Amino acid sequence: METAAETAAPKITAKNVDVFYADTQALHNVSVDIPDRQVTAFIGPSGCGKSTFLRCINRMNDTIPICRVSGDITLDGQDIYDPNVDPVQLRAQVGMVFQKPNPFPKSIFDNVAYGPRIHGLSKDRAELEGIVEKALRRAALWDEVKDRLDTPGTGLSGGQQQRLCIARAIATRPEVLLMDEPCSALDPIATAQIEELIQDLSSRFSVVIVTHSMQQAARVSQRTAFFHLGNLVEFGNTDDIFTRPSDSRTEAYITGRIG
Amino acid sequence: MENQTSTIQLVQASLVRRKRKERFLKGLGLSAICFAFLMLATLVISLVASGHSAFVQTHVTFEVFVDPDEIREKRLPRGGFDDALAASLAEYLPGVDLSDRATKKQVEKILSNGAQFHLRDLVVADPSLIGQTIELTVPVSDPYDQLNKGGIDPDTPEENRRLNDKQIAMFNQLVAADTISKPLNWGLIINADSRFPELAGLKGALIGSAWALLVCFLISFPLGIGAAIYLEEFAPKNRFSNLIEVNINNLAAVPSVVFGLLALSVFIGWFGLPRSAPLVGGMTLALMTMPTIIIATRAALKSVPPSIREAALGLGASPQQTVFGHVLPLAMPGILTGTIIGLAQALGETAPLLLIGMNAFITSAPDGPLSSATTLPTQIFIWADSPERGFASRTSAAILVLLGFLITMNAVAIFLRSKFERKW
Ligand SMILES: Nc1ncnc2c1ncn2[C@@H]1O[C@H](COP(=O)(O)OP(=O)(O)OP(=O)(O)O)[C@@H](O)[C@H]1O
Ligand SMILES: [Mg+2]
């Protein structure tokens, strides 16, 4: 696995990325290579810039007027901040599960079907229903909602909403899936199911996951990046980070002394 | 343990103060609402008191002999309809001598001026009526209407009354003959304006207002929403868009009479559109309604949580799909409420319409947005300006009709808001 990660061309590369919110700098000179068909975990204390960096990868930061991004980020070698790149297409390729569950105030079915619909992924209603069912099953939500697909997605519990958003994101079959704390509101069983999903997805796609759980990072990811105060402190194989951290801050964080 | 009790004691001590403050605020709000209701009640009660009599109209029902000597088929539509009516009515007035010209005039004047035209229209439509006797129900003229409603006191000295003793005696004869009735005054709604208060109605004004509001809506709704969507969702936030925002707010505060002057010089002066036309009125009102709609729409769009936009954009929806598929539907209740309130304002707007000549005296309802018309508020203005007593109560009645429409529109706004309100 180690060799695969190092030899395969990275899916996403970031070089010298700086991010500013108005005048405050949230990220300092971040450079990472995110491999294809693997899970990369971002860990670090709250407010260190994990979400900010994740949102750079699908250009969601474009929607924040005061946010300014500099540096290079490429997807399959193509600069995603190139003026010729359409962020709409980029976001269809790079899906995202947000930190706060944000279902549409529409039915559960319409929530999941929205992406496939706008991208024309299904020929007919039956195929669309198949896509929705599969996405909901993979997000470990199907059994709970299969009898009430036409009730509003906003009426679900927090953890159900989180899984609904995961189902919605994977229904568009993105090449890269960015997941910002996807299990923060889930019980251990649902968490295990989502982790299984992440493993499963990583056989074909590249998955980036932000998590506050060291155990989760250790369980699901092959690569781990540790952020601290807007800096990428350490990036490497998950095993190395957790067993032989080279930076004292990393060690302090994973042993619970800072955070 | 000790620390905890002292916290509770502190909280309890401050609770008294907080509760007092809360009661004070509640009382203040309640009294403000009571005051507002009191004012509204005063307005409505005074309008009802002065206007209720206009909702009924005194009619006289009598047998009319369509005298072939006065009305000949060959001369139609001309003929002595007034003479025929007077002669027939005199049958109910024993002791009245029609050969006296002054008396005949007085008998004729009992009936509304519109009675002869009503009879004429009947006979023209069916000439076989000539020579027959038909039963006719027509309004009486304004002084008798007032007399019947108690507006004229027979005990005041004769020279201070609009009707002399003889005229009152004649009317009492008609009452005794059981010919006088006081049905609901549908003429108030189905007649156009008239010089004679007993015939004057709001049909022209209602249709004129409807046309003007339709034009206003068709212009201001799409333009207002379009402008708001552009400003809120697409325009870059910079100095220039700030300038536009400030100016739209200014536009909403411009006195309406200024828009009237603008419309007069631009729509009528340059474009050569006709005066008094509901089209021009609607365009003028649209100028005033648009800023209201823009401001309401922007506020509604702003209140849609940004996470909804992120969710759609994050799935690869284009900004346009995001706005029209998610943001706009969620903002719709707020937009509709703002629009209806804007239109309600437009419905009551008077000054700019006076400037473009929508206070003309027009005795037929408009047959399109380009023909001359009045609107409800300008009709109220015209009637309020008329000296006849009958118009005084009609003015109040027309105001009540206008208020009725305004209340209906606001109720619809509240209904829409509660119906489409969504929870997230
Ligand atoms: N929209 C914004 N406007 C201004 N500052 C922001 C914005 N979003 C994030 N920041 C700032 O950027 C820094 C990094 O925030 P970010 O959300 O990336 O942290 P995080 O690592 O995801 O934290 P958490 O684990 O709590 O989610 C923080 O200091 C935060 O205050
Ligand atoms: Mg975060």
C-alpha cells in the first residue's frame, strides 16, 4: 500500500496554498499530494483550517466574498483555479459532505435525486429510483427511511440528516469525495457503516475526510495530514503519523496534550 | 456547595428585576397595539356612520303606461319618455295637476334623471312595449333619497330645506301608496360615475383600478424580482453595487407625487401615451412599487440560510439552478408578502394618478387599459370634491370599498405567508 501511494500519480496536488479571510490568514503555505483511490484524513485542533482547506479543493470558498485563495491546486494535473475551469463542473467531479448537515427542505427522495437529476445521470424514473435507493443503502439510511421517502429531509434527526447528505453526495458519483466530519453526530453502529462506505468508495475514488477522532483516522485512512494553527505540520502515511510522528506538535496532539 | 446556593440567590434576586422589565415591555407593546386598534376602529366607525346610507338606495316602483302619443316607434330612440314617466307617476299623486308646468317639473324631479334613459333603453330593446303598461323600479333623485334616509328633516323651516312642503307631501303620498322601497344599492358597484349621486357608482373606478394594478403587477413583479435576484445573488459586492442599493432605498422613499410628475413628462409627454389611461397609471404605480418589491425580495433572499446555497452548489448546481431551484422557492412567501403589500399601497395611491389625469369625469367604464378611466382613490377624490349631499355618503362608502380591498389583499398576504412558510 505504501508503494502504491508513492508511485501512483496524485489525484490532487496543492502547492503553497495561502487562504485569507479578509485580512486574517487562515492557511499558511500548505502543500499536499492527495493520492487516488485512497483515504486521506485531515486532523487537527478546532479552528486550525481543515474545513477551509477542504473547501479550497472544490472551490466552495468562491462563495465567500471575503475569502481569497492563492497558490496552486491541481486535479489530475489541471489547475482548478484556472479561469477556464468551470467551478460547476469541478463540483460535480469533487463532491462534498459539509460539516453541518444541510438537507434541502424537500422530500428525502428529492434530496438524493437532485444531483442525478441536474446532471442527467438517469434515463427514466425507474433508474433514478435505483440510484436513490443505492445511495441511501450505502449511506446506511435506507432501512430507516424507505417507507417515508416523500417526507421532508429536514424532518430527520441530526444523524439521519448527516447520512442523507452523504447519500446525496455519493448519488452524483463524484471522483473525489470531501467529507467534513461526516460522523460527528452518528452512533457507533452508523459510524461503522459509514466507515465501511468510505473504504468501499476508496477502491474507486479518492476520499478526503476531516475527523476529530484519532481512532477513526487510524481506522479508515492511508494518509493523514495534521494541521495546526493554519499550518500543515505533518503529512504522511497514517501508520507513521500515529506511531512515529516526526513533529513534536503532532505527537502532542495525538496523545491528547493539545487540541 | 456554598458557592452554588449563592449563585441561586443571585439569580433569584436578579429574576425579580428581569421579570419586572419583561412585564413593562409587554405592557408597552400591548398598549401600542390597543392604541392602533382604537385608531382603526375610530376610522372604520366614522366611515360606516357616514357611509352606510350609500349602501342602500331609495327606489320607486310604479306602473308606467308607455304612451304611444309621446313615444313613437318611428322616432326612437327619441321620444317623450320623461313626460310618460311623469304622467304615470302622477296617477299615484291624487290632487296633483300636471297641466301646471312647475308642478309637472316637480313630479319629474322626483325620479332620478336616469329613469327616462332606463325606460328608453327598455323600449328601444323591445318596441312592442309601446302602448303597454309596465312595472318599473327606478331610483328616486338625490333629495328624495336623502329625505327617505332621514337626511332631510321636515321640521326645519321650509326655506332651509332642499324640498318644500309640497314636494314632501308628494313623496309621502308615494310612501302611502306603498311604492317606495330601499333595496341594497347595487348601483354603487355596477354603475359608472355620474353627475347624479343616486346613479353614480364605482364600476369605472373598479375596472380602472384593476387595469392599473394589473399593469403595475406585470411590470413591477418580474422587474423587481429580477433586479433583486441579480443584486443579491449575482452582482459583485463592491462600491458600485452599494451605490445602487442606496439609490433603490432612496427611490422607495421618493414622494409619490414626484413619480406622477415624472410619468406626466415621460410617459405622456415623450412617449405620447394617452392621458387618464390605466396603462399609464399602472406604469406610474410600477415605478413606486418596484423599489418595495426589490427591497422585500432582497430581504427574503437574504433570509434563506446560506447552507442551502452551499448544498446545491456543492452538488454541482449552477448558480442559476441554485437560485431558481432552491433559494427563490424558499424566499417566495416573503416575496409574495412584499409584493402584495406593495400592490396594496399602489391601490391606494392618489397623487401621481391625479397628475396624469385619472381624476377625469368619465361616465362609462373603461373598455381597455388605453381608454380613459378613474381609479378607486381618484374616484374618492372626485366625489369628496362634489357639492351634492348624496356624494358625501358615497365618498365614505367608496372609502369602505377601498379599505375592503386593502384588507382582503393584506389577508391574502398573511394567508400566503403562513401557507408557504417552511421549516428548516
Ligand atoms: N467564513 C469565514 N469568515 C471568516 N473567517 C473564517 C470563515 N470560515 C473560517 N474562518 C476562520 O478560519 C479559521 C479556520 O477555520 P476552519 O473552519 O477551517 O477550521 P476547522 O479546522 O474546520 O475547525 P473545526 O474543527 O472546528 O471545524 C478559523 O480561525 C476561522 O475563524
Ligand atoms: Mg471544520
